[in-house]
Amino acid sequence: MIHKRLIQSAALFILIILIAGCRREEFSWGIKIGDITYSGNVVFLGERELSSLNEITSDQMVFTDKTGEIEKITDKSILVIGISENTPYGSLRKVNSIHSEGNLLTVRTVPALLPDAIKEGKINLKRKLLEKDFRLKFKADGVKIKDTSKSFEGLAVTLDKLSICDDGACNAVIDGAVGITTNIDIGMDFKSNRLTGIVFATTLEKIDEVTLTSTRAFSGASGKVAAEFIHSPIIIDSLVFVAEVKIHCGFKGTASSAITSGVRQDRTISTAARYLSASWSDDRLAHSENFDYITPLVTDAADLKVITGPEITVFLFGIPVQTIKADAYYSVNAQKDNTPSWKLFSGLDGHVTVNNEILGMGQDHILSMVIQASEIASAGGK
């Protein structure tokens, strides 16, 4: 009897081992880095491996040496790629196939989703984006970057007769300054290779001090990028975040005569989008504001909107994950025979977009960040 039980126990033990062996690919413990457990098929390519990267395209990587972690790449691998000259934003890729010829290794890839790579854990990115961490990518004529009089810790530009009609249709220029301090708070929760919770919270501190001058009538709509900046990479548990900021300036409307008008708007804006239990909810927009202005000089009718503001994009492995657009504007409405003869309004058009391309959640989620126009001054009034 005892002998028979021993045989049965041994057979059961062998059966368990065989079942576990058949399922070992799906039962992978993963790789723990900080607060994140990556899937077991993730291969990390860092400085050593990327020094052998000879060519990279949207669907292919060619290595000249099989050094370090490169030897671990299979046709089932997810590649978490760090920063190098060829990969300034990092990259997240899924391997389709590999081909080896001598020391050359050609890896065919497709974009991977974040849940492909992350098994369990939390992503927490809280950062104030400061001017010292940005570098200039582009600036238009009429834009100054360094100004010793600035007392603003965020990113700021000075406008010095910036033309907003490059096609010659008008001679309108704007002077002043645009400043933005961005506080981002991104949180994501993962469980069993699923994204179960998301928070994208944003606080903007904005200064838009803009004076428009034109010596003749003009009309239409025009806009341009005054300057563009890129933030130094932010690396959290092998995830590569990079922020880029564009400062937009423009106008829309009509001025029937020469015009000079100027408004300063100081705003603090906070909002958040949250994903939990397979649904989105948005926090109510919170904002505070202060205004100042110069009395418009206008001798005829005007219905003119002057627009300035940032477009902030946060990239994760080179794929947009959050986009913030916050265009402050002021409007001049004037009729020489009316009482009052002119009025000034101010407002903000904006939105926050959670870009789902790398998150694998279907459609983008868009959170409105609109502050309706309100009157701030009028002839003989405020």
C-alpha cells in the first residue's frame, strides 16, 4: 500500500512539473526596476548596447556587435531602449524577427504598447518644468530668449517687434513677453499587463503681456511659432519622458485703421483627468487671474483677437502621451460712434489631451480648458 502511494505521489509530482514546463512562457516573474515590474521578455538596451547601433528606422534596427543584452534578443522580445545619439527620445518596440549575419544583427520591429512591457507597478512623474532644463530648438526673428530683467523661473520669451503677418498682408507687430511654468503630475497603475488607473494633473502659471501695433488697417487670421524648446530627458525606472514646448502667437479679425492695444494676463490654471474602473472623470477647472491694460489707440472700427500661448507635449519613448494647449487671448471691439467707443475682453482657449497611442486604450481623452471671454475694460469705464 505504501509502495503504491509512493508511485502515485511520484507520478503526480512529474505531472505538475510537466504542466509547469509547458506554461513557463506565460508564468514569467518579470524584472523589477524601482516601482515597476517589467515583463520577463523585456530586453533593456542601454549605452553599451546602443554604441553598436548602426542604423535605426521606424521598423528596423541594425547592430554591428552582439554585445551585452543584445545577445538576449529573440523574436518574442520587447525592447526598452534608452537614450543615445540615434535614440534621443528612447524607444519602446516589439520584435517581429531577427536575422544574424556575421557580427551584424538585424532586428525587425513594430511599436510596442506600454502594457506589453509593464507587468505590475506604478509610474509616478511629478515635475516642475523650469527654464534651466530647456534648450532652444528654434526662434523667430523678433524673439529674445535671455533677458536679465526676467524674474520668472519658468520658460519665458521676450517679444520685440515680432511680425505676425509674414506674407506682407499687414505690418502688425507684437511686443511684450510670454511666460509659462508647467507642473505635471502623471500617475499610472498596472496589474497583470493591464493599465488599471491613470491620473494626468496639470497646473499652469502663465504670463501673457502683449502689445499689438499696426500703422494701417488689416484683417484676416495669422499665427506662427515664435519659439520652440526641448526639455532634458526625465528617466523614471527606465522610462524616458521628454517635454517639448512651442510658443504660439497670432491674431484673428479686423482693424479698419491704425491700432495700438495691449493687455497683461496673469493666470494660474489647474485641472486633472482620471481613469479608473474603465471610465474617465475630469476635475473641474480651477483658475485665478489678474489683468492690466493700456488704453487702445484706435480711430475706426475694430473686432480683433490677439492670441499667445504655449503648446506643451510630453513624450514617452518618443510617442506623445500628453498635450497641453493654453492660448490666452484678448479682444478689442471698437466702433467710433458707439458709447463706449471701445471694449477689451480676455479669455483662454485650451485643452489637455491624453494621447492613447502608447497606452493602448483606444481613443484619446480630451479635457477642456476653456475660460470664457469677459470684459476687462471699456472707454470711460473700468
